[in-house]
Amino acid sequence: MSLSEQQAASLSAETVVVAAGRPPRTRDQPVNPPLVLSSTYFGTGPLGDGDRGYGRYSNPTWDPFEEALAQLEGAELPGLLYASGLAAVSSALSLVPAGGALVMPSHSYAGSLVMASELAEKGFLELRTVDIADTDAVREQLAPAGGKPASMLWLESPTNPMLGVADIRALTAAAHAAGAVVVTDNTFSTPLVQQPLALGSDVVLHSVTKYLSGHSDVVLGALVTSDAGLRAALLHHRTIHGGIAGPFEAWLALRGLRTLALRVERSQASAAILAERLSKHPRVGSIRFPGLPTDPGHERAKAQMKGFGSIVCIEIAPLPGPDTGANAGPDAGPDAGLSGAEAADRIIRALRLWLPATSLGGVESLIERRRRHTAEPLSVPDNLIRMSVGIENVEDLWADLEQALGALDG
């Protein structure tokens, strides 16, 4: 490919997203990698290093994306592309030995929690969930007094959807002291905002579906590591379990990656503006956004991130009605008001520009009440709204939010 590891290290990430993963500079050849649709490749005799052999082992269309992502994350080895974020989660969890202990955030991507919980129920591993922002509590779970040390620490920072911020450097050091492998889900931050490998993590995970591809049109996942042994184990799992990416999806993801820096810059700036305004709105009971000085994770985020991301979460205060108050009896009527969850649903239904849909990280702004999903942990407030800020004009986004919040008074 055209950009070496040394060249990438000397360039800004904003340049690497555009320059990495391009074909050699050969006269009359395309500047973009071609889409290769083939299930098998010519070859005779035993397969050796570098041989593609068969479509489940490798595809030329995966290579440019895997190279570019590795360079963005500062990895020394190519990344690994998967059919989905959960396929990547499955591969990463395969690194936990049979009966090993896994420490995972109590608030994190629901799919990761469900998969880990099911593995624990079947006896494949021991699951220990913890508030990942509580460094001392995590240390205790990694090496409990009188108990076996953990085999893996699973980090997600900021967490989904509570936006808790982990002290990645301190926790990876504690995990390594306990003999644990550290996997960090970097989906929310992207490598432009946070680089977990530089903070001590062993493996970085991405739902490529989100910010990296950025257009809500593919489902992919990826893992990145600089450890040759870990990469070999992950590659083996991908090959044997078949969680491979489609070449067309890989091609689309690389095309989407080219605008990552512009999209992240725009969405982060808009998220900061919206969070500040929402923090002062009377209908917002509380707000979570690491960019606000009042957020409990603010100082930690400043220390290890190059921004604060573009996810904002708010809790909607209950809406009292004329039947509420000291005189309201147990048989309060239909005007007794709205619970926080009902008020949140009414706001979302009143939106005209924001799209009520699951997922995040696309060019469009998405919004949803997370507890509408049965898999979401019950500790997530049922009135919590997660907003993924896109690249639309911020004043248009605010006007839509303002009118929807105002609809509660109508």
C-alpha cells in the first residue's frame, strides 16, 4: 500500500484517514482500491504465509481498511475486519480461557453484556460487572482478596449509554499486574479522539457500523492489536467461526472512513453546543456529556481524549399534572401528569429532524429512549434519551429539540 507505518506516524490522523490504504502509485491504475468479488484464488500446493487461498481466509478488499484502521490506532499489525461489531465482540471474548474471569462495565453496549452473560450462564466464564468509572472497585474485581485474578478486563469509555469515563491507563496497568488481557471498545471515541493502545490496552474493538463507516449503510466490526500472538488467535477465531466481512461492505466502510475527521470535528462541535443548552433547559432533569465541566468524567476525559465525542444523554423530568401534589389520591385521574419515560417518548414523537432510530455515529442525528430495548440493563434510567449528534446545522438541530421539549407544555 502507499502509506508506510513510519509515514503514518509522522502525519496527522486527519491526513491518515485520507491517505492510508491506497494502492501503489502505478501509472494508469486507480487511486482507490478496487472491489474484489471472489470466493477463491489461484494456487497449487500447500498454503503458505501470504497466500489467500480461499475467501474465508482473506480478501483484497479487506486489506486497505484493515491497514488504515491499524495506522489510525497506532497498531503495529493490520487490523481484522468482521461481519459485525458483535462478531468482533465474540472473537475478542474467545481470548478468555475456559472458566476464566471477565471484568466488564455494568453499563456498556448491551450486545456485549448479553453475550458475556450467556457465556457465564453456560459456565464458559465468570462474569464480574462493575462501575468502570470507579477505579478502586475495578481493581478489586481484577484481583479480589482470596479469589482468582481476572483473565480479561473489558473496557468501554465513554460507556454506552451512561457515558462513564474509565481511567484507561490506570486500569490497564492494574489488569496487566493481575495477568489479564485488556480489550477496549473504542466505538464512541474513534481513534481520532482516543487511542487505547497508547494507553496500555492490548486489543481495541470497533463497531465499524458506527462512526468509522459513518453513513448507516453497512454492518461491520473490527479488532486491532500490536500483539502478534493475540492477533493470530483472533484471526484463527474469525476464520474458523466464519465471522467475515463482505467485500462490498468493506469497500463502503473505507469510502466512509475518508471523511471521518470532518464528520467527527463537526459532530463534536455541535454536541458541545447542544449539551450546554440542554443543561439549562427546565425539562431536562440531568445530562451526561464528558465535555461539560460539571460532568463527573470531565477531567478524566480531558486527560486521555482529544475531544469529548458526540453522544449526549439526557434524563427527562416527570411532567406533573393538575391531579398531582398533596391533594392527589391513589385514584388520580388521566391528568395526573407524565412519568419521565412517557415524557421522553412524547418528546421523541414530536421531533421532525432528529431520527428516532437505533444506532449512532452516522451523518444523520439519531435519538432514542434506550430502555425501550428489553436487553438494556435495568440500571439504565427508563427516562434516559441517547442522542447521536450528526453533521446537520446545529441551529436546526437545536430548534427541533426546543420545539419538541416545548411540546410537553402543549
